[in-house]
Amino acid sequence: MITRIDDLTAMAFMSLFPEMTNDEHWLRLCAWVGKGNATPMVNLGVHADGKMVGLFPCEAYHDRFLIHACFLPEYRGQLAMDAAKYAFQWVWDNTNYSTILAYIEPEHVKRYAVRCGMTERPDGLYEVSK
């Protein structure tokens, strides 16, 4: 269900969300993927029904690991919640990070993060730990 994918595949999937073209944070994230920036990207693809249905583009810093999420509309729900938990486990199994953070603005995404086991920190970031 969760596999690491290359930047080109991640960018192609991110282009499936034209409604996000006015979201500044999303545009910065899209520009970041595949540009060879100093902060490495770890792109985790979510596969179901024989196709890629979701993506967790992640920013790996020396002191923190930030995760983002995007899913095709018909796969938002229980599959997306289960996939987040698999993505968290993938990070813990394949990196040295024990905490995963998320910067979230939309209220519906905050609710999704909480349902996936994340909690809001005093600084406004969401967090989940091993």
C-alpha cells in the first residue's frame, strides 16, 4: 500500500489537484518536489485498486520530519486514515525520526490529522510519535 516513489511520479500526482493552484503552501510544496533543494524530499505513494490514489510528500530536515497528505477525492476517508498510519510506520521503520510533524491550515485536514493519531502542539504544528 505505501511505497517510496520518485520526485517525477510525485509531481505528476500533485498535478491532479487543479483546485490547489491558488493555495500558496501547496504551490511552494509542488515547486519544492524535484528541484534538488538542500532539504530532501521523501515521497510516499499510496496504492489501491491497482493505481496510485494518495501521496505523502515529506520534508526531511536534520531536526524534524514534516509530512503532507493528498488523496484523490474518492479515496479520502478510512483508506486515507489507514494509509497515514502506514506512512507513519514507514517513517519510523526506515528513518531515524521518532516524531513526525505536520503544518496544517484547513480545518478538515486538522480533523483528518487528529483521526490519524496526531495531536496539536502549542506552536500549532501537529505531531505523532512512535
